[in-house]
Amino acid sequence: MVMLRIMTWISLHLGRRASRLILHGIAGYFLLFSPHSRSASRAYLLQVLGRQPKWSDLYRHFFSFASTIHDRIYLVNRRFDLFDFELHGTELLHKLVAEGRGLFLLGAHLGSFEVLRSLGIAHPELRVAMVMHEAHAQKVNAILGVINPAVMQDIIALGKIESMLTVNERLDAGYLVGMLADRAPNDDTMRPVQFLGSAACIPEGPFRMAALLRRPVLFMTGLYLGGNRYRIHFDELADFTGTPRSERNTVVTQAMTDYAALLDRYCRAAPYNWFNFFDFWQLPAGTRPP
């Protein structure tokens, strides 16, 4: 937290261009002294690039991650003027929002989910609540408190009896309920999908929640394109509004397959935006590949 406070002060007082120079040292440090992350980066880049990654590829991967974390300081402080945002699929988003039923936004550790704040410039009616597991929610709130104590983020912590009721209340009020659906704690059911040509497991929980609450689901990602540029995508993923209980499992399975296909597409489009620095393709014992 001390280092975060220092980096926040430097970023807000010296500006984005000057403070970005520090990111090169941070990316270089993790590239040299974090063999586990370096190995995970190499394994992913081999999958997505279709060739042995060079050291320059690994460095670019780490630097892209550092850049999105650094930019969060400015996004939380509403310095949207520093960025060039390119939007795709917002017509679909606003159509669903206008229906007033609320919807789920499923993202991933791909690019930056924080850029969703930028839509608030032109569309202040968009209200977002994030669903996270309790330990993660506490960490995020602590980090946001350091970056900008005035910012209050609506975070719903899972693991409590009232969590689903709170999610349903937000949806009924027309909120966008966001979740990152590519990771889960050990107690979630994991199901295999095809991703970048190999079998990988993703959690069933986010999709099951959307199905139980009978809501439409969009996929969302904010890809970092280098410099100050981001490209934000919204894609139709599933609509559980009228799904009968007897068909729920089939529709959930299809939604998970489509989610993996969208991850595949956007990873190939922006290969240095995947920020899961662990062996994503390690299947649990006894798992049958799809």
C-alpha cells in the first residue's frame, strides 16, 4: 500500500507520460525475477502467437499489464481526457439498458474492465455493480481507497446469504452487474472449454447465476492498444430471460462455449492483453476435454 500511495502521488502530480517511465522498470523487474509469471507468460504467448515467444514478447506482455494497472489510477480519478476510447457494440448495450431489466456484463482478465467507467461521461445513467468473492472485494476496496478515497464503487461480495438477493435488487433497479468469469475460487464448479486450440477450465458460477436470475448477458472487454488507446467491445453472449428450467443446463453450456470463443477472438486480436499469469490450461484430475 505504501508503494501504491507513492505511485499514485507520482502519477497524479508528474503526469501520465512521466510516470509511465517507471513502468519499464517494473515490467523489467518481474520479467527477470518472477520465473513463475515468466513461464506462464511464455506458455500463453506460445498458444496465441503460434511460435516461440521472444524476450521482447514477454516484456511487451508484462508492460501491457503494468500499463493497464497504472491507467486505473487515472480512470478512478475520472481523468478520461487522457485517453482515446474506441467503442463497439454500445447500441446493443443501450438497447438492453433501456428495457430497464438490468443485465450481466461478463468480462475476463483481458485488457481493462476499469475503462467501463469512461462510458459515464456521455451516459451517466449507466450504473455498474461489480460482483466479487469476499476476499477480493476487500482488497479492491482497499486499493481504491488509496487511489481516490472519494470514489465509492458498488461491490457485491459473494459468499454471504444475502449476496444473490443484493444482485437481484441491483438488476431490478436497472444496473449493469459485472463479473470476471475466467477465474474462480476452489469451491466453484469448473467446466472445460476450447480456448486457443486447447482445453481449459472456466467457472460455471457466473453463468449459472445469470441463468437463475433470468437476465441477458453481454461480454465486455476493454483492450489496451498501446499509448493512451483503448478499444471497448460489447458482444451478445446469452439471454436467459425466457429460458425454461428444463433447458437451463444446455443454455449455460452454450454460453460458456461462446464465452471461450470470444476470449479466443480477442486474445488473437490483442495478444498482449491476457493477464492470467498462471497455467490456465492445467485441467483438474479426471476432467474430460470438450
